[in-house]
Amino acid sequence: MIPYSWVESANDPSADFPLHNLPYGVFDRGEGARIGVAIGDQILDLREVAADVPSPALVQACTATSLNSFMSLGPGHWTALRNWITERLRAGAATRPLIPMTDVTMKFPVEIGDYTDFFTSLYHATNAGKIFHPDQPVRPNYKHMPIGYHSRASSVVLSGTPVQRPYGQTKPPTVNQPSFGPCRLLDYELEVGFFAGPGNALGKPVSIDAAPSRIFGACLLNDWSGRDIQFWESQPLGPFLSKSFCTSISPWIVPMAALEPFRIPVFPRPAGDPAPLAHLHSREEQQRGGIDLNLEVYLFTPRMRSVGASPMCLTRGNFRDMYWTVAQMLTHHTSNGCNLRPGDLLGSGTVSGGTPDSLGCLLELTRAGTEAIHLPNGEERRFLEDGDEVILRGYCERGEPGSAEHLRIGFGECRGVILPA
Ligand code: CA
């Protein structure tokens, strides 16, 4: 049964933030940063109601200015607050003042201590591998562990923050000497970000069975990438300055509890692929490790903006296509004893599927710039140009709209416009 809210805008079947979503974010309406929960087009101010929440630990978490404290508390407290908020916003509960989203500025929600970016779509790994090392597109380790690299937490920015085209050192194969200048092959990567909840002590790995309870929630993530910089620098140690200049995240963090109805079996491994090693394998994870999450990329060029046109959809993908799950990412990350801390960010890697319309970056869509994308207004793109805006959207949906079984939650948007170098 669809749960209804007394907040009318939350009951629209196409709403991103119905009663069964309740994502957390940090907002400011001129009184400093506060934690809030999105409901329809409104925000419940958790500081305002903190005196009534179920436990002293939650009172403290709800009056903080970032989500780290709440993330550190773990699933028992997360469930207690989620149930309390649900009762307060459910149809029939007393209506109380909320804050219109249009009255606030969203702030960065989490103090991210560390950010790790993975590479968990086999489709993306194969397509990108064919470009970066055609001799062996998918390396022998890929199907045995979720490959990742330590990325940069300091340059993770909130959706809406402009993205400056980076400078970098490049050397196209056609020239003999490298040169330093503005990135010419600027790209986006469609990803999902996951936030660690209670961390783990140094030297104490998190088992695959425990991993789901250590993940707080998810957001949209754009791992901006300078491909010409990446081509030249990432041999042999992988991405560095081609990635560290900026990563954008969406402002609302969808709790894993809201994703429960959309959990599905893991990506079916092609025949002949190895099973995960025992420490990355559990029956529960195999049955519910996937997430049926639709993801979209839109491009909005200055010319489209100037004539009032709509952004063009470049990609429709789904997180179900990922070869490794978020629990496997977290377990692998901690399997050597490395400690994660509350609010650490894990990027999924580019979400690409097996069809041409589900490729999650321009590198794949344009085959490294060899095939242009033709926009409806006659423009062409191989990589991003100054003034281009990239918009990521995501939603989970099941059942037919209008039916009693219909259930939908959205992630909102993650946007960024490119500024000149
Ligand atoms: Ca990436």
C-alpha cells in the first residue's frame, strides 16, 4: 500500500520525495546550517523538532550542522528516527509548519574524510579499457575484486557549484612532447555515491554479512574527468589530477532503508566468470545486493539555454548493471584492515550498461571523441564545452503508475556547469 502524507506535494506519483523516501540534507535559510528531511517540495527542520526525537543521541545528531554524527550512530538509531519522522508526516498526523525548498540554500551535507572511487561496471571497464589499453581491456583481477583508487575528498562539491575546466599536462599520441594547458577532453562520469555509516576500527575488517549495516545512504555523483590528462598521467599508477579537480554530489542523501523495496539480485555474471571469493560472497548479498535504480544524464548547452530549450537526455542507465555491489565494495575496502570513518564516500564508478543508450560518460558515447553526438539544435559534442551544464537524475520505480503497487522515489538532481579554464 502506498503510504500517504499530509504534505500534499509528497503524494504526487512522480514526486522524488514521497513519505517512503525521506532523504537527509543540510540547508540554510539564513540561520546557519541545519539538518533537514525532504518531503514533497518541503523540508522538515530537524533542529526545530529535535527536543521530541526518540533518544539523546538522536537529539545531538539532529542539532548538528552535518550528517556525520547521525551516520555514526548505526541502523538502530537510523530506523528509530526514520519511524519517528514517518509518523509525524503520515496522513492523519497533526500538520505543522515545514519549510518550502524554495526558501533555502542547500549546503554540503557531510564532512567527507576520505573518498574512494570504484570501477564496478564491467561494461564501462570493458569500453574504457579498449581505449586505454586495447591489448587487454579487462585486466585479470577485475572479476575477482572491486577495483578502486583513493580519490580526493577536498574537491567534492555540492550540486550547482560551477566546475572550472582544469589545466593539465597532456601528450596526444600524435605529438612527441607533452604540453601544459587547459584540458581539451573534459568529460563527466555518471556514478552513485555511498556514505559509510559507523566506521570500523583500524585492523578490523567488515564482513560481507555486516557490510549492509555499515552503509548509510546514497546520492548521485559526477566524477568529472579530464581524459587527455588521464591518458598521459595514469600509467602506471592510475588517475590522479585528471580526477582530483572536482567531483559533484547531489544534496539529498537517500537512506538505504528507502532503497529496500528496490533491492534485486546481483548482476548475473556471464558464463565462465569466477564466483566471488568467500569473503566477498554471501547468499543474502547474491539475492539482494543489486539496486534497481534508473539513472539519467542530461546535457544543457548555452545555446539550448538561450532559446529556452530543454536539456537533452544523453543516457538512460540502471545501477542493476554493476558487476560488484556496494557491500562488496565496502568489505573489500576494509578487508586489509583499512578503517572507514562515518561520512567517508564510496563512488560506484561510471554506471554503464550493455546498450548504446546506457553509457555513462562521453568517452564511451563518442568512442573517445571519434564519433560526435548530434544535438537536436544542430550542435555537436565530442567532449564538454565551456558553458555546458551536465545534469544527473535518478529514481527507483516499481509497479505501474496509478496502480496500488506503484512505488517511486527520486534522488533529485546533481548539476554542474563548466567554466573556462
Ligand atoms: Ca570514476
